[in-house]
Amino acid sequence: MLTDHRHEEILSQLAQTGRVGVTSIAAALAVSDETIRRDLKMLEERGLLRRIHGGAVRPRLDQERPLTERSGLNSREKGRVAALAEGLVEDGMSIFIDTGTTTLAFARRLTTRKLTVTTNSIDLALLLAESPARVNLTPGRLRPNDNALVGYDTVDYARRHFFDLAIMGIAACDLAQGWMDYEEHESVLRRALHGQTRRAVLLADSRKFGRQANLRTFDLAAPLTVVTDRPPPEPFADRFSRHDIDLICG
């Protein structure tokens, strides 16, 4: 049996039950226990599961860390996502870019572009302050761990405007729960932005697939443009293919 097919079966069972056992999945796929252990190691390295004695479970829920600490994680993947997403941008556009490490990587590619950029990220606004872009910063309450402006005023501001592109990060993507976030502030803002833009874009590096967070933000069937650094696991790709999802991947 091909490796990709085994991985699909492992991730499918993990999505359904939250756990896979080495012996049981090996028997079901007619391969050795050692083959499955190698598969689990490969999938863990991609961030798609967490190995335990005798099998594997879903990845451990991450707790949001300061932006400066998170910026160095998966930087290659985030850089690839940012490069792919830049292809969506045309000079003269009005763009909302929310807070996050992948969206910050994306903004670094816009420092010579003539745009109108609205953001709730102070770090992102400062990054583009010397660029040709016109930069608008939303109101809101300052969240110190990532210098983001959040709260009712932020969401209300977003709902009063309309954008060519809304570029959004996301915390996780689960086959059962959909696109997920850790905090209500991000989840509510992203849902509001979805209705205030011609094109809603999620930047999601490949390690986000198969993870869970605390809050459901979008269903997997929600019409979105999804930019990721590699093709998503087959269960996700199959779901996207049946809905109005524009998938851009490396």
C-alpha cells in the first residue's frame, strides 16, 4: 500500500475517533507495526498528530504565545504561504490584514506596493509605515502579547468598510470542526471580515491541518480562498473539492 494512502487512512481514523493504535491500524492496512510507526513519526514531524505509547492522538492544543516567540516557528512554510498570497495583490487594492505571524510575513512582501492597507496589528502597521501604502489602523483594546487591537470597536470598524481582499490568519483546521481559532476576538473579527470583502483569504501553513483550537470560525464548506505551502491531506482536499474553495498551494 502506498505511503500517501496509509497516511490518509491514519488521518481519517484520527479525525473520527481522536486516536489510532499501531497494531489495529497495521492489521486494517495489512502492513507491519514498524511501517505504521514510521508513518506516525512522519505525520508527527508534519504536526498532524502526536505520538503516544502504542499509537497516536490528535496534536496537543497550542496555547497562544507572544508574537515574537511564534514568529520563528515554521518560518519556511509561512514564507512560502506569503509568497503565494502575494500573487493575489494588485496595486490600488484596499486590503485588510489581520494579526498573526503568517500575515506579518505576507505584509513584509508589500513594502513597495501602492495599496490601502487596514490592519488591527500595530506591528504590521509600523512595518508598512515607510512604504508607499496608505495604512489605516483600527480602533480597539491593545492585547500586549502580540500588539493587536481587539474588541467590539475593532469589529464595528471592520463592518463599516468594504475591502478588495481580507487576508486572515487561522489557528487550526479540523476535519470535523472546520477552521478554528483560540480566542473569541479573532473568530468574531474574521467572520465579520468574510462579509466585508470581495475575496476572503485564509493563510494557513500545512501544519495547521489536523489540529484543533478552541473556537469554530468557519465551516470547511465556507467560500474562501485558502493559501497553503503544500497540498493539504487528502481528507481535507476531498472536502474542499466538493465546495466553493479556491485552493492555492505550493
